[in-house]
Amino acid sequence: MSTFVVVGGGVVGLFAAYYLKREGADVTLLEMGGLAHSSRAAAGVLEFTKFELNRINVRGYAQRYLGMVRRGKAAVRSLDLAWLVLYLKMYGREPGEETWSFLKEMAQFSRREYLRLAEEQNDFELREEPVYEVVDDVEKEAEALRRDPLGPRFEIGEIDGARAIVYLDPLIISTDLAAERLAREISGVKVVNKRAVKVGDGAVELEGGKVLRADAVVVAGGWWSRRFGVPVAPLKGYGVRAKTEKRPGRTVADFVGGVFVVPFSRWVKITGRFDLDPHPDAKYLPNVLEAAARWVGKADVVDASVGFRPCTPDGLPVLERRGDVVFATGTCRLGWTYAPAMGRIAADLALGRRRDTPITTRRFS
């Protein structure tokens, strides 16, 4: 039986372990915290036909982000200079058609997998419904969506008395419940609460000196993957499950206030912020709840989580194999959207069924 180690128990690592387990492999998953403890901070809006949120290197984005910082909607508490140099190098660079075709295939696969899992048992509240996007300039946003290579379907509508973009293609899931479902799906996978300090040469060295042997290792550790030369920065956000004074009737992406508000059966999910911030504190959580008050009124917090979106300098993921190590990270704001495909392709790379992808770190060379 083939033996694999997956480093990182976020949503991509969970799907990688899931697909390897389905192949009959012996899988060990390394995760210092609880499974998906960071990934569950996400809103759960899956955007399979829209890449605009991740296009952090398009011309004009740097100025927009600095404007968010000036308005208190984002913060820079730490900045990796090597990552910044690569960002400036990649600024304004467009991926080729092969990359966009690959991302389309990944998105379609992920959508099918979520629908399949929900058909088996919809215990993570999957639903198909439009998302109402509140933006500063509706016409400018519409033009940007028309240029999106993934071809999102949208229309211009109204919410709360104001014009808004109505994005028509998403799936909505509860990331909290989906994390619990994935944890059940990988029953039989050995979970080890240790930190990996070295990978390669058919082994993973753990903190404390213990070594795990494996045929291949999948590193799906989010922005922690920077330790192995993958250029990812932590774009921090907050996720809150809350009982609210007002229950929104629609899923709202308020880009003016900087929050997503997503109603579920037992709580409302409130998420926000996009801070260059590696610290695990909840410094700006009150700002998120204040911005959400427009939609939900007073929010009684059930629980809160902090997540670190692993963002490459061009916003595109990384999927590659180096020797006996596979890297699967860099999904930025679209982690849950692409996670099934990331996990499946990472498993195929580890199993030797696939040799390469169009989204390796070679693009930064």
C-alpha cells in the first residue's frame, strides 16, 4: 500500500487526504490546530465563474488596496519584502489562455464535487442563489466582470434601495458544516497534531525529531508553505457565526463596508477584512461587526475564527511536484471554490498520475 503524508489540515489538505484515501492509500494528515480551523473563517460563497476577487496584480489594484488602508478597511501589519518584489514583477501581467482553461476545468470539477457531496447528504447547507454585491461604482464593476476570462453571469439589480451587481452563478455552503463533513469523510486517516519542520527525500521531519516516511508528501499548509520557497503572503480575515437582530433575506457581498453576510438555518455568517497580517489576534474583528450592522443590526457572536488566505503575487494558485513533494496552495480568496480540484490534482501528482500543471512557481522565475 502506498503511503502519503499531507501537511496542513485546511480545506485543500482535507480534500487531498480525502482523494488519496479514496484511492486506498495509507494517509497521515499533519495539523497543529483543529481541522480547517482557519479555512472555516470563510463566508462560503463559491464563485466558480469569477476570478476578479483574486486578481490582486491587475493594474490599479495596488492603488485601490492603499485606498482601503487609508479608509480603515484593510491594514498592513507585516510585509515580506521578497514577496513584494515578486508582486511588483508580476504587476499587470496576464496569464495565458492555457492557465485560464485550466482554471475553468478546476472550477467545473469543484462545482460537480460539491453537488455530488450534497446529493449524498446535504449536511453543509449547499444552495444555489444569487449574491448581491454592493460596490462603489456599479458600472465600473460591471465592466470589470465583462472582462473576467471566466465569463461570470450577472445582472444589475437593487438591494436596500441602491443599485447592486447580482452575481448569478455561485453556490453557497456553510464552511463550518462542510469542515465537519470533510472530517467525517476522512475517517481512517491518521491525524497527527505536530508541526513539520522539513520535507523531502521520502520523509517528513516533525518538531521534536520524529520522522515519518512516505512515498510522497503533499504540502497544503496555506501561507505556511512559504517555508519551502512558495511565495505566499497571509491576507487575514475574520469569520463570525452570530445570532442577529435582523435576518438578511439575501446573501450580501458589501464591498463598500468590507463584509460578506450569509444567512444559514441556525446562524448568520459574517466575514470581512483583507489585511496583510500574520498575527492570530482579533484586532479588527469589531470593525467587521460594525460594518455588518447595516445588514443585521446587533450581532450576538456564537463563535469567531481567524483565517489567513494564502495569496501568491499574481493571485493564482500553485500546484506542482518537486521530487517527492507536491505543493498545493495559493488559492487566496477562492480557497473553498477551488479546494476539491486542488485536492484531486494534488493527489494525482502525488500518485504519479500527473506530471505537471500550468500553475507552478516557475512563472515567478
